[in-house]
Amino acid sequence: MVACKGEKSMNHENCPGKWILSFFYGLCEKSSWFPPLLARITVGVIFFQAGWGKLHHLQKVIGFFTQLGIPAPNILAPFVAGVEFTCGILILVGLLTRFVSVPLIGIMIVAILTAKMKEISDISDLFGLIESLSIVLLVWLAIAGAGAVSIDHILCSCCRRKK
């Protein structure tokens, strides 16, 4: 809480920097569409490219899954590749964002438990993994939604108007 000249409230009338606070808060309100868009672009591109790469090198992915001891690698490798590719595109455009975040969270958890576990010796190693950061962004998108610049938002706006 910011207090000015002995005040204990958020009343900034007597603050010399009142205009700075007003400008900052106004800017934050007007740009609330940006963080979900940035998160969607980041996560969407990562998964789209990862899925695309796996789809085009399935034999290598099957071999890697076999090496990791993942069961049914001939089935799971193309499945994971397809899920990453499709969900990446959907998140990128903001369609079904909350729904498609869930399988990607699952894929990242399995990736950490199978492929990355040897790299983790403490909590900072875990949180430093790109997979962990992807999980954080995906959980946020699953809870908060795709944001104002998305197909989800357009569809929800149309559904609300029809009621």
C-alpha cells in the first residue's frame, strides 16, 4: 500500500507523483489484453513447433520414447506429436484455450518425470526447466482463459449477446 504525507490509505490526492500512479494504473487497465496474448503466443509457438518437429521425425521420437521406457512408443509418439501440434495451433489462435491446456500440462508432467528427472537435484532445477515454465503458463491460461484478443472471447461475446 502506498501512503503519501502520513496517509495510510490509497488516496493519492496529496501525492506529488499522483499523475504517475494514475498513468500507470490506467496503462495497466488498458493493456490487460496483452499478457494472455503474450502467454498464448509463447506457449502456442513452442508446442506448434515441437509437435511439427515430432511429426516430421517420428522414428527418432519413437526411438527416444523407447529409450525412456515409455510404454507403447509406436502409439504414444504420434499421439503426443499430434496433441502438441494441434493444441499449439488452438492456443495460438485462442480457441478452446482452457480445454486444450490440460493435455499439454499432462504431456509436460510426463516429460519432466521421464526425460528431465535426472537433471533435477533441487527445486530451482525443477522451476528452471522450460517444461515447468510451460506448465505455469498453461495453468494460468486454463484458469484465466485466452483473453480479449482470441477466438474464445469472440465466441463467448456472441453467445452472451444471444441470451
